[in-house]
Amino acid sequence: MALATKYSPNEVESKWYQYWLEHKLFASKPDGREPYTVVIPPPNVTGVLHMGHVLNETIQDILVRHARMEGKNACWVPGTDHASIATEAKVIKRLKEQGINKSDLTREEFLKHAWAWTEEHGGIILKQLRQLGCSCDWDRTAFTMDEERSKAVISVFCDLYRKGLIYRGLRMVNWDPERQTALSDEEVIYHDEHSKFYYMKYMVAEEPGKYAVVATTRPETIMGDVAVCINPKEEKNQWLKGKHLIVPIVGRVVPVIEDRYVEIGFGTGCLKVTPAHDANDYMLGQKYNLTTYDIFTPDAHIDLSGIEPEQQANCRKYQGMDRFDCRKQIAEDLIEAGLMDHVEDYDNKVGYSERTNVPIEPRLSLQWFIRMQHFADIALPPVMQDDIVFYPAKYKNTYRNWLENIKDWCISRQLWWGHRIPAYYDADLLKETGLENYPNDKIIVSETAPEGNYVQDEGALDTWFSSWLWPISLFNGIAEPNNEEINYYYPTADLVTGPDIIFFWVARMIMAGYEYQGKMPFKHVYFTGIVRDKLGRKMSKSLGNSPDPLDLIARYGADGVRMGILLSAPAGNDILYDDALCEQGRNFNNKIWNAFRLVKGWQVADTEQTEAAELAVAWFDAKLKEANVELSDLFSKYRLSEALMVVYKLFWDEFSGWYLEMVKPAYVNGEAQPIDRTTYEATLRFFDVLLKMLHPFIPFITEELWQALEERKPGESIMRENLKLDAPTEGEQAVLKNVEDIKLIVSGVRTVRAQKNIAPKECLTLQVVGANLNGTYRAAAMKMANLEDIVEVKEKDSNAQTFLVGTREYGIPMAGLIDAEAEIKKAEAEIERLEGFKAGIGKKLQNERFVQNAPAQVVEMERKKFADAESKIQALKESIAALKK
RNA sequence: GGGCAAUUAGCGCAGCUGGUUCAGAGCAUCUGCCUUACAAGCAGAGGGUCGGGGGUUCGAAUCCCUCAUUGCCCACCA
């Protein structure tokens, strides 16, 4: 078989993915086996694959493939999220490019465009996952807005409404003026900002000429001012008690009110109260029964229509201005009018909309909410008690903190792309009362539209209101409780996701899980880190530091990329991505490829097994078992990069570096000798096991080679194989240990070669002082170190270069190559080091408290160390004596 | 402002309940090698007083206190 010396993954990968699909090898149906279920964190339907997905999906695929090979019925359910606000924004943008405004369209027309967009761009990301090798059961592909999922959403909304857990109310919400919709608290991101603190003069109505200074970061809201609040305890503002102030420019006369909410010593102690545009001010407004003047349009431009006519006249010039333009203008005008005391630089935090990245406007608005206390109560204990286990555990704190301070969840959005709220209003009554005053008890919430003249609520639901049902709705557990699938696959096993959506998604799935299934939605949550570039910066489009995963796959192969992303990704740590890691992955694939070429290139004959090969086979058998124990342990702790490192070293160092070299047939007269059948078959067996161990990490190359290892039937695949190994026996553990010693001896010889510039080809003789190696160990050492003989000597040869393994001394006769002087110096230095070491231990051993208090085992260890050091010193002294002869 | 985590070799990390698997592996670096599987390779080597300081202990990278730096989460100081 002529195989290239370089592995080229590209055709191989698409070939095997096709094969897996054709034979439906990812498919799962309920059966008698133990289920292992994973639901994908649904990516945005119109999204494209980025490095974060690569990390996340690779980990899931490793877990799924591993479970499958453990004999579990693995089911990985893929799907996408309709991503209400993000998708709607994209559609609006495209329409705009076509010269169409959303406001010119009816809801139905807009939705047509949105669906068209979804069909056009939807599912691209799922195709990309195939290139990564993800073993999802594609027949189960779901969408948060497909029929089954939508039914679940509507039914849950109605159910929670009936339980009194959903209500409609006028509240101060986070308003996105760009998209003109309410957002939940979680969708607001706070940024530090350098802004200004404006100190404005409010004249005292009762005492002309005197004024109070009121500081604000938002002078544009003065048109909504209805009071100035002071702390009743603040000395310097006592004189303002009971007075009235005139809002500058606006001319409105407002009372000074007193409330302990105002912090003494902050600013001037005078807080302007604008109930319509600040959550705290709203609270004050409620408490003191103040008027609320909303002075903004939904897109945050000034709208004076709500305020008194004469004040409107005073502010006419601001009508219709953008809020930030207005801020500048008012500041200028105040300065001009002499009503600005002064302006300071000020650092504060400003909330931005997660999706549109515009500053949030607190806005009083009629929205739908979920009462969260109930859900916090059912979702907190299981995580704290580790019924659901978080990896890493530190996120338990984060989780608890959020649940203990939970606020009601605003679930309505003023969007069209999403699940429409199933609330209906009597058309005639609505006309009479308007939406705000429409009586709550006349709202009909129902799965189906009521008969008669009703209009449906215009709002749609927060995307996360559908995602939180994902582990249930994927198995149709809402519409059809206790169906076979939900009973079999639920609860799912592992959830793999980023910590950034712990509140958005993880916490809420736990809530829905207990509410609707009475059980956890998943047993383990694996939080990945954030993928950063090698300088530690977040990957972002604007920085241009985010590589295209497909491009990486083209360069390194999917297997190489999977390894690259995993190699330095311990759970919960950020990973610093570097192309070099993919290169390392690619190199490893190449290593496997070449090992395979070697083995498959051997001629096989029914000859006798060499002693070295006999040992190698026994040893590697044990080695595999040992590694498997370690692997299982690491998998159980989700320490996947470490697991990969274990197999990596097992294949590269132990198998390729030691095993294959030990069994490799010799060349005689330039002719490759055949290998004996026993060793050959063992080697194939080992290769088979190694491929299985590697398969979850690098599925493509392992399938390729496994298929080539021997004749396979159509539909057979490594991914459906089981991997079961016993732990090494005591005898095998002894072999493992002895071979480690042989390796040290071989390394010792190689070091001498390197130091003395002796070619690897040159045969050497090894002397062992006071002992000799036996049988297969001797044969293996001879082969690996290229020795012609290993002999026992009573005393070290003065002409030999020596080294120690443990306490035993080895020598290689050098015939004049020894620099006695240098050797003596080296030995003396070593003796000095050992003397120091020995002295330290000696002191310890003479310390009675140590001998009394330390466990006997530890004391025994120290004694052995002491004795070993002594015998090493003795050996070195003998060496020196011999050299001096 | 509150909380959580981290700090160990040039880099990114592992070191569980204190004592031989305690100072580790990987990559990078350096020195030899195109040795008939692989130069995307082979052999060998160097490199850290475990962030600083204090304490507990016979014994501390590991436990406690403190300081420093970094990162993350939460919070209504206008």
C-alpha cells in the first residue's frame, strides 16, 4: 500500500461524514439501553459558526461520542433559535436596504419577509456543524418557532397565566429606543462612561434671588421634573424644607420633598425627581403621589405634548430633538441663561441594549411579566445540593446570588418576529378604555382565539421564553406529557454552554424543568470559557481577530481544529486561541497516519516472536489498561483537555516512541524483515484500541484508519464500537514499573551518546555494576539502546562513562574517550548535592517531634531516601576512586 | 459599593483533604541528527526561592491572615 507521508484530511472528512449520515449512525430511538441525552444550545437561526461555537460543539461532540462508545444510547438533538430581536433587526436592515420601512408593512407582510430571510439564511450554521464532525441526530432538528415548539410556548403562557404567575402591568422597564421594545434586565449591559455632571440652578419660588443647585447627568429630562428631593437630615439643605423651586427653562414650579433615599453628602444633596425617566424617581413619584410627565417618544426624541401649554412654549425649541442633542442644547442654554452653576467630568455607568447597542431609556410601559419568586424557590435548592452539578462549581455562587435577588421577568417585546402573546381584548371595550385602562379581568388568555370581536395583543414573547422549554419541548413534553420520548430522554445528561447565559437560559431551564417535569432538565452543566485571541482579547468582528472556523478546517482539518481548540480549554477557563494549537493537532494526526503506514507496511510471517517484542506486547497491553483507568476518571470530571493529553502522550510517546520501536523488525542487508504474526496481531489490536480512545476527540481520522485496519461491513463504524478494558492486574503493574526502569536505562545510554557524540548506529556495551538484566527486559534494552551486550561487572570500569538509575550504576566503556578530570568533578558536584540532601533528611529524622508525629509511612519514606542517598554517594565515591587509578 | 475567582518554567496550564508520582506535563527555546513510518520527525538539554509579607505546623505551592495585581458577576448614588 502506497500512502503519502502527509495526511490530508479534507476528502477523508467529507467522505466519512457522508457515510455516517447515510447509515444513520447518529440516530437514536428509545430502547433498553441507558439514555445519554444532550440538547444543543440552539444557535441563532441566521447565525454563522464562530470560534465560541467550535469550542462548545466540540466539547459536546466529544461527550456524546464518548457516551456512545460506552454503550449508552446517545442522542444529541440539534436545532436553532429564532432569536427574536436579533433576527428582526437583521430583517429590518435588509428591508431598509431595499427601501422598505418596517412601519410601512403590516405584521403579516413583515413576517413573510422574516420567514423568507430565515429560510434563506437559516440552517447554515447547522451545515457548518457537520464539517466540524458533530454527531447530532439530524432527523430531530428543531426550531424554537416551529409548530411543535410554538404550541408548547403558547400552552405554557396560558398555564402560567392561569396559575397567576404571569401578569400584565404598567412598570418602569428597560426600553430600547432603536428597536422600540421593552427588554428584560438581563438584556441590558452596563458600560463605564466618561460623562458630565451638570450642576443647575433651581430658583426658589418663595425667595427671589436665592437658588438651590441640583446636579444631574441628564439635563434633558428637566422637562419631566416634578419635584426636588432632599434628605430631611441633611444640614445644609434644611433651609429648603417646604419651599418650591422653579425648574430652569421649563418654568415649572415644583415642591421640595423629603426622603431618606437621597444620600447625604452626594452631589449637592438635591435630587431632581423625574418619575417618567428613572426607576428610582418613579418610586418617589408613587410614594409622594407626583405627576408623571413622559417627555420622550418611543424612539427617544423630545415630545412635549404631555406637559402644560405654557411650559411647552418655554421649551418649544427642543420639540422633536434627539435626547443627546437635546442634552447638549440644554446645557448650552443653561449656561447662556446663567442657570448653570458649573459642569464636572463624571464617570458613571450607562445601560446599553445587548442587541442594538444603544443606551437604554427607562420607560414606563405596559408589559407582561412573570412572577419569579416562585421559580427561584424551586430552582435554587437543586443546584445548591448538587442534584444538578455545575462545572466549575464557582458558578453556584453566581447562580445563587441571582436567584436570591431575583426580579420579575419582563417577557413581552414590541416585536413581530416571535411567538405572539395569546392575550385577547374585546374590541369594543378596548376602544372605550384604551389599552392601559383595559380591565385585567376582561383579558382572555387562551391557546385559541376566542369567538367574537376580539383583538390579539400586539406583543411577542422574549426569545428566552421559548428557549427555557428547550429540553422539554424537543421531546414534545408540554403538548404530550409522559410520552415515550420525554420519559426516556429526559432529564438530559450534560448541558454545555457559556457562563454568559447562565441567567438567560440555564437558570430558566431549571425553573421550567421543575415546573413542568418536576425534575431537573440536566444533571451536569459544563461551563466553557470564552475564546480569546493569544493576546487575551475577546474575539470580535471589529478587531478582526476572529478566525473563520471553516478556513481553519480547510487548513488543519476538522480533527486538527478540534484538537487545537481543546488543547488548552480546561472547564471555566478562558482559552487563548492560537493557530499553533491547531498545528499541533494537525501534527498529531499526521503522527497517527504515519504510525499506521508503518504497521500496514509490514510483511507478516509465521516466525518466532522476539524477546523484545514479547515484552513490548505484554507491557503495552498493561499500558492501555492503565491509560483507560485514567481516561475514565478524567471524563467523569469533565477534564477533557487533560483526557486528550493522556491519549496524545499515550499514542505519541508510549506507542510510537517505545512500543513500535521495540517491535519494529530489523533490516538485514538493507532488506526489511517480516514481523511475526503474534506481534503483528497484537499491534493491530492495540491500534484498534488507541483509535477508539481517540475517536471522540478526532472522529474523522480514527474512522478512516479503523476502516482500513481490517475488512469492514457496510454500515460498520468505529463510532458504534464499545471500548471496555479492565484495570491492570498486579502483575501488569509490575511490568509497567520495570519497563519504566528500562526506559531510564535506555535514556541514560542515549544521553551518553549525545554527550559523547556517538552515532546511534554504533553498537555499545553496557555494564551493570553488581547485577545484570534478564530475559525480555535485557533484550528490549539492547534493542532500544542499540547495545551489543549487557554485562555484569563487579566494579566500575575506570574507562566507562557512568550514569545512575535509581541506586544502580551503569557504565559504558569508552576506550580513551573519558575525560577523567571532568568526570571526577561532575561526580564530586553530585556528591555535594546529595550530601546536602542527606543532611536535610538526617535533621528531620533526628527531630523527635517529626518521628513521633508524622505517619509511620512518611518516616519510613524519609529513611529510605536517606539510605538511597547514602548508597548513591557510595557509588559515586567508588567511581571517583576508579577514575583516579 | 458588594461578591467570586485567579496569581506555579518564555506561554497557556495541572498539582484533590499539608509529607516521593512535589516542584510537573504540553507548547515554545537551545544542541545534535534528512537513522528506510513520520523534519508536521528523532535523540538530548536548559529553564521556576510556586505574586509580596506574616502566621499555624516537626513539615506549606497546598491551611490561616494581610497586601498587591488581574479577571468575572451583581448593585438605583442621581
